[in-house]
Amino acid sequence: MSSNPAEPRSIASQLVLLFTPAAALLLFCGLGVLYWIIVRHAYAEDRAVLLDKVAAVRASLKSNGGMALLNQELRATPAGQRAPYWVRVLDPKGRVLAQTPGMDQLLASDLFSSRAAAPLAAEPRDYEAGGKLFSLLSVTAPANGQLYTIQVAQDRTVDEQFEKQFGLLVMVALVCGIVASVIIAMTVAKRGLRPLETMTRLLMRVGPTRLDEKVPPSEWPRELQPVAIAFDDMLDRLEDSFTRLSQFSADLAHELRTPLANIRGEAEVALTRLRSPNEYQAVIESSVAECARLSGIIDNLLFLARAEAAESKVHCSFFNGRAAIERIAAYNEAIAEERGLTIRCTGEGQVFADPILFGRAVSNLVDNAVRFTADGGAIDICLTTDGSGAKITVADTGGGIPAEHLSRVFDRFYRVDASRSSEGTGLGLALVKSIADLHGGSVLIESEVGRGTTITLRFPGGGGKEAG
């Protein structure tokens, strides 16, 4: 069984999934640094207080009657009161000289470090006993010619509780921050994507009869302006395509209706009464001519359709361009002689193109020139080649084309003079342009009323090899 591919996530969900971990990481780092700073600060304060207490004990030892005075101060602690500090002084042999009452039951001397450090280098260590946390510090201090060991302990139970409560508060803040990040991300994403919803509703109104619906880029956020511009351009292309399609359908109906009407009209007239064999033959010959015209229109339309759908295969090869254009000129020579037209061929060179399509394109150009050149005129077919390819120019001395028509002469069924419907189908130049496009070439037209028309057909590639 084939499983359906997973649907892609929405933009909103992707934004939430990206924003939430980023916000959580920032919160974790920020709160973690804050927790570390506060805990380290509390530890540093406790160490400073312990060192201050050691300094006070050292000062008492150095004073006159120091040991007696120190004993008196330590015994002054009221019985049963929780002492914030416990102090013990040992002689070099480890005998207790003075200590806070009850300290020996709570904190034995061997719990402290056996290697007492100098005061400035001393670091307290933690010790838990009886559900309490103590910070123990042991330092050596000379006084009155003797070296004493001073042991100081501090009850840090409250500090530990504060650290735990503060850590819990940090975790709660982190969780709440993550939840708030999700809510904020969803709100921001929904609000930020609101223009897309508006644009979607606007685009849903677009249809075949409402292709003029536009999406003004200035009304949208900067990120959506390229989409709006691209959509407006697409609508313009679609509108132009629909217009062309409608015109093409109308022209096609007209072009097909005329020969069909001629065939039907002649047949109906022939059937109104008995005719002679010669009359029936004339009707059949006329019908065959109209059918040939219909067949030509259909063939040309099929070729244009395949060309636009990229179904036509172009088989390019080198061939003698001069020989090709001379064959085309010879094919039109009979008609030219009847009307006193002169067809001249000039130029030499190899052409890299599909020989059949090349002949069809140039034949259409020459056929147009012959059709619309007045009797006694001239038609010049010129071939030139260079490194970029081959160029074929067909120039005539006909009546020319007004400038306002030049941009549309390559459209299907377009005629400069619509009343001359019997002369051609209006597909010849459209075929030429399609053949040029299939080869990656181009076709240009220049015309001046009363002086004639020049059409240039370019075929790229092949390096413009000279004829040998």
C-alpha cells in the first residue's frame, strides 16, 4: 500500500517551531547566568564574612590577654541560641585553647582540613550535619610568638534554602517563558500572516471574467510586494492570452466558415436543378480548392500548436543556403514572370538549421512578397553569414505596411487589410516567427508605405561556415 506523503507544515507552525526553541535557549542562558551570578555572589560574601571573622580572631589573639579575652567573647554566646558562627582555636599540638560553646558536639576538629592554609589562600568547604549545611574554614595565624590554627564554621542552611528556592523560581520562570514564547510566536505569526489571508481572499475573486483584478504592491508588506508584482504581471499575461485566444477563436471561426460556406453554397446551387457534367465538374473542382484551403489552414494551425507546445523536433544540419533560396526563387518564377516581377538571389554561405523548416519559412516570406508586390516590381533574397549564424533578408518594392500594424503582423490571422480576405490566411508570418523561435532565432520587419517591406530572418549557430 502506498502511503500519502506528509503534508508540509504551515508557515505559522514553522515560525513557532523556530521561534520557541530560540527563545527557550535565550531564556535558559539568561536565567542560568543570573542564577550562577547570584549563587557565586552569595558564596563570595560568605567567604568574605568567614575571612573577616578569622581576621577578628587574629586581632583578639594579638591583643594583650588575647586568649582570655577570646574565651570570654566565645562564652558570651547565650545558651541554646543558634550561633551564626562557631570559632575554635588550636595550639600547634592540636589542643583546643578556645571554642564556641557546644561546637565540639556539632563540629569536631578533625572535620576541618588537616592542612590549614594561609588566610588569603583559604577556601571554605561545605559539610552537612543534622540537617544543616556548614561552611568550614581552617587557617593558620601567628600571634605572640606562637602559630595557632583557627577553625571557623558558618551555618549556610538559610543560604542553601535560598539557592534551592531561587533555582526553583528560575525553572518556573523558564517554563513560563517558554509557554509565553509559544503564545507570542503564535500571535505574531498569525498577525504577520494576516496579509497573506487578505491576499488569498483577493486572489480567489480572480476568474476568466475578472482578470483585471489587481494586487497593488504598495498596500502590502515589503516581503509580499514581489509576490504582488509577479501576480499582477501574471494576470496581465493571462489577460493578454485570453484576449488573443478570443480573437484567435473568432478569426478561426471566420476563416473556416468562409470556405465551408462557399462549398455549401455552390453545392446547394448545383442541386437546385439538373446540371451538365461540365457544370458538376466545375462545382467539384471549386469544392476541392476550398477543401485544399481548409486543409492548409488546419495544417498550419497544427504546426503552430506543436511549435508552441515544444513538440516539434528541430533536426539542424549544415546545408548550402544559396542553393536553398535559389530553389525557392525558382518555385515562384512562373508566377513572377506572369506579373513581370524580378526575383534576385544574392549571398553565399552555409546555414545551420532544419532544411525543411528553413524552406518553409523563407517560402512564406517570398510568397508574401510576390502576393503584395505590384506588377513590374522586384524582390531581393539576400543571404549573409558570420560567426553568430546566418541572416536571410527578403525585400520587396510593394506598397509597404503602415507603422501601426508592424507590431501585430506576426499574430495569427492578422491582416493589414481585412477586406482582402481571399489573399492568404493570415498565418504565413506567424509560421515564420514560430520557426525562428524553434531555432532560437528571430525575425524582424521594416516597412515604409509606398517603398516596400524588408523582413530579416536570423538563424543562430553553426559558426557561419562559408560555402565550399
